[in-house]
Amino acid sequence: MDPIRIAVVGMGKIARDQHLPAIAGNAAFGLAATVSPHDPGVAGVAHHKSLDALLAEGPAVDAVALCTPPQVRYDLAAQALARGVHVFLEKPPGATLAEVAALDDQARKVGVTLFAAWHSRFAAGVAPARAWLAERRIDRVAIVWREDVRVWHPGQAWIWEPGGLGVFDPGINALSIATHILPRPFFLKGATLTIPANRAAPIAADIEFRDTTGAPITMDLDWRQTGPQSWDIIVETDAGTMKLSNGGAVLSLPTGTDRSEDREYPGLYARFASLIHGGRSDVDTDPLRLVADAFLRGRRETTEAFHD
């Protein structure tokens, strides 16, 4: 079977750190082109400044990975789908739920694959955590996702704009894990969003959820963390406490702790290839829906201005 000819659109940090190595390590794909108005691309690989130019001038591609900010992703995805090109959407899959739903409908009509990629679900501890929790009674869940925005998102102005999600940009990773591993749906009960005076998106958030049996789920998001970073999900059950740490890479159960190799983006691309070959899409918007609910219902507090 010939490799899937893929173009990476948006050559920022995530594309270079994660997408390009994952593509290079998967024989199902061949990097055909890159697209960026600023980045020079990859030596020996065709490069264009826009998706328009790539689709008009070639080389031919079967798929695109959209690594742009979410605010501009809809038009790019719609353009690619209209040409019969499979689309990989970095997280979050869009700036709004409605535009992702429109893309999903378009992909079905055209008959190509649309993949809303939640990379944290492919962290090493997530699948065994899901299996362990499947038969448990969930009593309480605490999500603590605290990091230093200056370290992880230096100079990225788009994350502070409407649609950029602010602290929910990393926080949605936690929600992608929680919606995947917890055995019952959960929904928002209340939220407080802390927004810097000079920004349009939150720098911190305290959120309360409840699952359909009444089990409380709390979420603590903060971009002002210094020193050690915190990416933890702690689940109290009738069989003891389970903890996912390091963003899902480390699983601690009452029987012991397991640390495995990080395979998030290789796992994403294996999934994308499987979807393409099977003629299917995977467009789960549950994590984005919970974020939208927090913005819709959350109480806003203003804090001091933030400067990079």
C-alpha cells in the first residue's frame, strides 16, 4: 500500500517537536509538503506559504495535518475537505463547537476522514486507567493542571484571544483524558474564570463538575505555576485511589506505579492511518463542549495584567 502523502500546515513548535517526528516514524505516511507563511519548511520537502498555493501548485497530497491556531482552522479544513483531502485537526479541533460540527458533516458528505486528535488520550497510562476504572464506583475526582505559560507558550499571542481558550488550551488535555477514562458522563455545575486585565482569555480557572451518579469532579487550572509542573488526575474509588500524573504518562494504582514510554503522537498517527484506511472519521467534541460550558456559565474575575 502506498504511503499516505501528507502535508503539515502550520510549522510552529508543536509541528516540529511532535508531528514531524511522528510522521517520519510511521511508514504509513510520507511527508509531501509543509505550509507556513513564516517558517522555511523542511530541507528537501516542498514548501508553500499557503494552503491555497499547495492545492493549486502541488505536489498532490492525500491528507493534511492542521497545526495552526484554532481560530483559523475552519477555513483551512473546509478547503481541504472540499478537495477530497483527509484532515487531522490538532487540539482543540476548532474555535467553536458549531464549526467542528459543520466540518464533520462536510467530511461525511465528501467521504473523507476527519480526525479530531486528542493527543493526551494516547499517553501511556490512559488506556490502562480506563480499563481499571470501568468496573469501579467513582467517589470523587480531582484534576490539577498547573503549568508556567511563559515556558510552554512563549510569545503565543493567539492563545490569549477569543477562541484561543487561554488556560483551557492545556486544560482541555485533562478533559480529553477525563472524558475518556471515567465510566460515566459528567457535566459542569459551576466555574470561576480568572482573566488578566489586558487579556481576553483566562489565566486560571476553578471548576466543579458532577457525574450522572452525583460524584463530584473538581478542576484546578493555573498558568502561573513555577517550579515543578502539575498535570494530575486523582480518582477515589471503592477499590482505592488511582492517580494519573505527568499528563497521563504515569499511572499509580493501589497495586503499584507504572511508567512507560511517551507514545502520544505516534499513537495519533497510527490512529489517523487506521481511520483513513477504514474510511471512517473520529470527531469527539466532548472536551470542547465542557470548555464551552465553562465559558458560558462561569463567573469571571479580573486579575492584574499579564506580560510575557
